[in-house]
Amino acid sequence: YGLFVLALIHELTKAGKIDREYLSRYTNAHVLVIREPGAADDGLFMRDGEGRVLSWDQARKAPADSRDPAIEPALAGTFTVDGRTCVPVFQLIAERYLDDAYAPEAVAERCGVPTEQIRQVAAELAYVAFQQEIELPVAWTDWAGRRHDSIKGRPVAMHAMRGISAHSNGFHTCRAIHLVQT
């Protein structure tokens, strides 16, 4: 089951069916990660001199506090901050799951789902998520104090329950399911 979900991630990422607004607003997908193999802090979040976690602000073309609600954070790219090479978290996710090892044709036989069926399920998920968005006229205030007139949602969900999580690789399968949902 895990390989099937990872193949879905591969297909959705390859097709660009990514909820960039959600990732930028509610996750750390835009946070910069130091990418300097061999350095003691390789793989850690990039921080400024005061310890604030940084993102790359596309509007200013400069690093900025990742919690600043006014930034336009980059989700992909390679950036230099204080002489350090950094990439956003989502860049690392995309690089991993766009690998051919997760392509439907590479996993179909091992997960027991035909290649075309994997592609069809990914396409259906993308269609429902991006073409059938739900909007409720309910005002709310987000974590940064921004007021919104409505709640928007994508009508796609998966639930792992005990069946998946009880298996030896269940944690990773559940993690993959949550990645699809975000």
C-alpha cells in the first residue's frame, strides 16, 4: 500500500497538482534547509542571527522570517543565504518523490495495482481536489491574525486507521498518506 501512495505522490507532483497556497500558509514546506553535504548543520533549517527560521521571499528576492505572513515564500529553488546553500523543504520532497523509483511503472507489480490504474487514481484525486473545491461562507481568523470571509477546502481525504499502522512499515505508509493530503 505504501508504494501505491508514493506513486500517487510521484504522479501528483509530476503533474504540478500541488496546493501551493496551503503549503505556504499552513506548513513548513517553504522553510529553507541548509544543503551542504559534510557540514555539521547539513539538513537543518537555516536561521538568522536571532535564531528565526528563514524562508526565501520571492517578492523581495531575499531571506525572511518564515513566520512573517506578508512573505511570498518560494517552495522550490536553490538560494544562497549568508554564503550558505539552501533549498525549501518542498524542494527536497519533490526531488525525492519525482525519482523514477516511485513512478507507477516501477512500483505497479510490487504493489499489485496496474500502472494505468495508479495514474487514473492520481488524476481523479487531482480533479476532485482542484476542480471541485468547496467554499463555505464562514468568516475566520488564521494563525497570523489575517481575517478571511470563507473557508476553502479540497474534498479529498484518506484515513489510515489501525489496519495500516499495525504493520511493520505502517508508520511510513501513514506518513505518505498525510503527504498526499497536504
